[in-house]
Amino acid sequence: MRVLVVGSGGREHALVRAIAKSPLVTEIFCAPGNPGIATFAKLVPIAVTEIEALTRFAANNAIDLVVPGPEAPLVAGLYDRLHEQGIRCAGPSMAAAQLEGSKQFTKEVADAAGIPTARWEAFTDAEQALDFIRRRGAPIVVKADGLAAGKGVVVAQTVEEAEEAVIACLQEGSFGAAGARVVIEEFLEGPEVSVFALCDGTDAIFLGAARDHKRVGDGDTGPNTGGMGAIAPPPGFTHELRDSVMETIIRPTLHEMASRGIPFRGILFAGLMLTAEGPKLIEYNVRFGDPEAETLLPLLDSDIMPALLAVCDGGIKHVAPRWRAEASVSIVLAARGYPSAYERGTEIRGLDKAAADVEVTIFQAGTKADGSRILADGGRVLVVNATAPTLAGARSRAYATVDAIDWPEGFCRRDIGAHFT
């Protein structure tokens, strides 16, 4: 089979690496990819939002399966165009992708399906939103309704902080059209967990769970980011919790989506809060997480392709991915200044030497090649993953590898998973 992976980050590097292990696959392409992905796939210079160009490439190159990494092409209708051409796509339709494209849509689906979630209201008028916040008080959560690259959520500890978030979205236009509506919801307490399920429109199987570390600084300080590291499996996430999430959150979502005539096919990523009252839905994403993909996929001990094909063709309940019974830790190396302004073009040295440990993988996320040199070309630049029988062992391996990379212009959190060891 010929496979096209769409994306250029660490998540896509992890997906391509996993797909390359399948005996079903004869050739892999990645659009646009990065230097690390080039080890496994032929790079195609097409941006993820160029839907027509991606569709033409898939049709002209006899692609059997397209695997989208990020959410933007799905929300823009990549599945729909590929489906018109008779090409499989392991992701949802544009209509179903609104589970990530609109926070309000997700909340409406959750309410209709009886899914436990935070109480909420949506606003397009700043004065009404500010009045609501002043009446409710803090802590409170303010979210840009649309796609904001993981940066449109403010967990406000004070009323003033929440007011600033509303003004940034609705008056200053900080997130453009994505922030033209805000969803304001109650603050939930408890540990967060990312749960992934593979869905074929009618049924789902549990794929895995991880714990992301969103804030930029040690001790969960500073602004939210796209993710500074992750661990798997999440400590305390029992089989009973897993089954509860599948029965009270994932499957009711699938049933509600199907009843609306927009069945969900693809990877459903549920961001959950494990409250004292049980798991509650924070938000949905319609693709693998990043850096969760780089954390979970190194533990996969079976062929990923049958599962991706079942997403498209049905019969997902007959697929049973196997996982190594180990711990996995991923550390993000970001360019100094991220998630605000950061410098591009600095050289990263020592990657080959740093990756000598067979239980360590360095996924490239925001990089570009300059001859034989690897340069930083994004905010989150590298993801260092390590696996080991214990979480402590995986952390030790991951940080030893981080310290072996020669990139003075980068930084990372030093406490990924530390709370659990």
C-alpha cells in the first residue's frame, strides 16, 4: 500500500515511523514533512492547508490511504475532497471535525448526549461575557471557540485574568476568527488525562492514554502551550476508569454524532478531568495529540495499519493493538521565547550521538535541513522520547538524551513526570 501522511511535526514523525514498520506498506509520502521524517518517507512540498493540491497528489500517485496529522486540514475538508475521489482518509469529515473546530459545538453534543462536562456559556458580545465573569467569579476558564494552535485557553485564577482573555478574543482579535466567539466554563479540579480512541463511525476501541504537561514552565507555571511533554500510561488511570470513559463519554459521542448524520471516523482525542465526581470532558480533538503521539506510539507492539484501515472501512471492534507494558516519557525542546516570539535558524548539533540509546527516539518537530546541518524552524523543535520498565527509568533516559543535545538556544521543562516518581 502507498500511504500519504499530512503534517510536518513530531506527531507526524511518530506516525510515519510507526507506519513504516508495517509489512502492508510499500511506500510512504509525507506532506510537507521535515528532515527527521525524510528517513522513512519521501517529502512532498505541499502545505497542510492546501486541500486541492493534497487531493491531486493523492489521486495522481495512487495513494491508498491518507493519514492526517494536524487538525487544520480536517476542519478545512480534506476528508471530504479525498472521499469524492474514492481515496481512504483516516480522519473525520469537515462536519464531524467540528468536534475540535468549535468548542461550542462540542459542548452542545455533550449536553445532547448526556456526557459529563463543565457548565458553560458562549458569547460573541464582550460586555455580556465580562458581565457573566463578574457574576460567576474565579477561577473560571475562557476558551476561544475555534482553532488556536493549543493557545486559545486561559484558566483564569482571577476575574481580572478572565477579563483580559475575553478582551483579547472579542475586542482585540488576538485569535482572529477563532476568537470571535468565546466559551466560558466552570473550573474543574482534578488530574487531567488525554484519552485516545479509534472510531469507525459506529464503534470505538481504546487506543491509549497519556498525561500532557501544557504550561511552559516547571511546576505548571506560565502560559499554556501546545504541550511541553507527556507521560504514558498516566498514573492512576485504571482499567475501571478506562471502561467508564469509553461507556460514558466516547461511545455516547459517537451515537450522538451518528444521529446527526455526521458519523465520526478517525482518532478521537478526549481531554478529560478526573474530578471527584468522575471523569468529565474538557474538550475534544479529532486527531492524535502532540506530544502524546510521540509518547504512545513507541509503546505500540503491533502493526498500526489494520487499525487505520478499520477506521475507514469499518470493523474497528475486531482490531486489537498490542502495547508494551512499559512507561514512556517525552520531553519537548522548544526555542527560547516560546510560546511568544522566538528565534529561527539556530543550529542543533549532536543528534546522532544523543540518540545512541535504542530505547530513545528523537522526533523532529520544528526543524529544517541546511545541507548536513539541522536548524530550528519552529517553536517546539524536538521531542525526546524514552521508554523503560519504570517511569523513573524512562525519565532518566529522556533527560540524559536532552542533556547530550548541543542546542544552547533551546529549553525544556525539567519536571515532566516528576510528580509521579
